[in-house]
Amino acid sequence: MAPDRTGIAAALEAIGDALGADILLQDPDSLARYGVDRSSGWQASPCAVARPRSTAEVQTIVAIARRYRLAVVPSGGRTGLCGGAVAQSGELVLSLERMNRLLSMDASERSVTVEAGMITANLQALASAQGWFYPVDFASSGSSQIGGNIATNAGGIRVIRYGMTRSQITGLVVVDGRGEVLELNRGLKKNNTGPDFRHLFIGSEGVLGVITEATVQLLPAPAASRVMLFSLPAFGGILKLLRAFSDSIEINAFEFFSHNALEKVLARLGGAAPLAAAPFYALLEFESRQEADESRVLEIFEKALAAGDVYDAVLAGSDSQARALWRLRESISETLSPWKPWKNDISVRVSRMEAFIEKAGALIDEACGGLETVWYGHLGDGNIHLNILKPEELDPSLFKERCAVAGSAVAGLLQEFGGSVSAEHGIGLIKRDYLRYTRSAAEISALRGLKAVFDPDGIMNPGKLLPPEG
């Protein structure tokens, strides 16, 4: 049972008494700012925002919240798109922003231990200053936090080469819903002592507890990379290119986007298109250790050109040209924002993407009556970003209704194709009712069992990830 106003006031008073009045924010501006993430449609309504400075303070806050049955919403950079950090029912937002320190560095193992509130870009810069490399990267790296990245198992543009966030995490400190501090794996490379609880908390979206510290495995600085953009007549040609490149070179990233995505980006940014108009474009970043790597890429392009699978291509000749080509891809999401798009972050096996996109396009046309659809994503790892754009004149409720029909149809198709309703943004509030299309009833039951173990009173990020029972 959730506390009433008297119980909430008592809980907040207890937190203030234990940790000092400055631990809490309760002004309207802070409640509005910390109570939502980048997803839309929510009305922020937390009771307060707690900003602890250590794992011990997080433990104190969670213990008091449990005593008073006060729901807690862990909060990082709030860059998520699925409502996972939304507080709309009087919850206590627990912000990790003050916990942003480097705790230790191990040069012999090329690893660091950091607090969960460290900004992703700061971790990247920290690694770079040592001549190392943190490979997880995406558009929100300048404001997202490593704890949130871990809680959602963030992906990004280099998953094809380096994997998801999970691949870089060798240890965690968490405070679970019981108020217990768990030190998970402690940065060990080999630890064969039963199930690794670290991986239960990676991608758990805060429903089991709060990640407070992470030990991160860093990598040697990569060799110089080159960027190439291709224009293609059909989606199938992109898959042929990917197969050919995968057999010949070290791929860092392989992205795709549709022509209407490029049109809108160029209209916003200005400048000329780097290639003549085509239905699809593919962006390749590859590691170039020697001249032979570039020669192989050009040879593959020439064969694809002769076969009619590619129209044209441009190879960046400098870092500034490479950044300009990447900007065409990375600006798509922000460019589409004025259309208030219905977004869907999904994945299927790479070998099935062409058939899936063809069938999904037909289902969307049927459900949405010809609304414009923009496709783009991380093709190298099977991740598709599907956007349906709202015309200015269309009533928002009617748009939402049509997209809901399309969403159910796409989810059903994903189930048929063995895909996922969320490739990298998590489930949160927005996708919890679609979880059953990717997870079996037995799996969802097991997830509920895990929550009961680590959060027996159900105070940790309630309503997120798991669909309502019944």
C-alpha cells in the first residue's frame, strides 16, 4: 500500500533528518524537470527529488522509503525514450547526478571504477586522456549517465564491433529494494561462483534497485577509421554490402536511412546532398590500418556498382568530411522532432530485415492510411528505428489511435519474426504492454519472481518494465 500525504511527509522528514535538508528538492521547477525523461505525454508529479552523494546515502534513502512504502524512481540523465524515468504518481525521484566521480583507475587492467552519475561523454574523455577508448556512443552521450546506460543496457552506433554496454561492465555496486548494498563481480575477469547477479541489474531499468558504482573495462585506442556513404536502389543491396564488408574488413559501424530522412535533415541543416537522390543510403565506418583495407572497400563497391546493387558512393577524405557524413545520420532523430513522431525502436535478425521491413511497411500503410514513415537505424546489428510522422492538421488523438493499431500489428509481426519490441531503449512505461510479444509468459513470471526477491515491497520504479498482472 502506498503512503498517504502524511506518510510521504514523514518519509521526507526522515530523509532530511538523516542526510540534511539539502538532500531534497521540492520546488515546482525541479519536480517538473526531474519527473520526466525525453519521452512525451507524461505529467511529472513526484513528491520530491533526492540527490544523494554516496552509496551509503542511497542506502539510507531506500531504507527509509521501504519503511514508509514510498515508491522510488532512479534517475540518471533522463535521456530515455520509453518513460522509464517518469514519476507521475507521487514517487520520490532519486537522482544520481551528484555521484559523478572517478573512484579508481587500474592501468594494468585498463579499467576504471566510476560513480553511476558520471556523464557518458566524460567517461569517454577520461579514457581518451589515458590513450584508451570507451566504445559505447550515441547522440545523447553528452547528457546521459553511465548508470542509466547500464540500467537500460544502452547500445548505439558501434554495437556491431564492440557490443552493448553489458560487454564493458565488469563490476557493479547496487542498492536493491531491500536496502541491501550488493557488490557484484568486483571487476573480476574470471569469477565462476554461480549465477552472475551483475547481469540481472544490467538492463533492469531500476525495477530491482539503484546502480551506484560501475567498474568499466576500457579498450586500446582504435586505429584510424574511414567513413563512406552509399546510395542504393533497394534495401536488399544494403544487406549485400554488409555481408561483403563483414567478410573483408573490420567494421566499426554500419548504418542506414531512407531518402525522406535525408531530405528532412538537409532541409534543416542546409547544404547540398553528398549523393544523387536514392531510396536508401548506407553509412560505413571501417578501421583502416593499411592501404589494403581501403582498396578492399573500393573493390567491393565497384562490384556492387556493376551488379546494380549500388548507385554511387562517397569516401570521406578528411576528419571534417567524415563528421559531415555522420551528421546526416545522427541528426535524423532531432530533425524529426517537430513532427511529434510515433517512434519504435525494434530489432530482428539481420538476415530477416528485408522481409520484415517489407511486411511492416504494408501493415503500417493499412493501419495509418498513408502517413509518412521514416526508416533508419543500426543495420549492422539488426536495430531499426521506425518513425511515423504526424501531419500538422491531424488531430493528436486520432494520430495516437492509428499508431496504436500500427504498434500492435508491428509487435505481432516481430513475434512472428522472432524479433524484439525494444532493441536499445528499454521497455519503461511505453512498451510494457508489448513485452509479451518478445518475452514468453514463463519469462515474465520469472522476471516477477526476481523483482520479489530484490524488491519485496515493490517500491523500486513501480509500473515500469513489467506489465500489470491479470
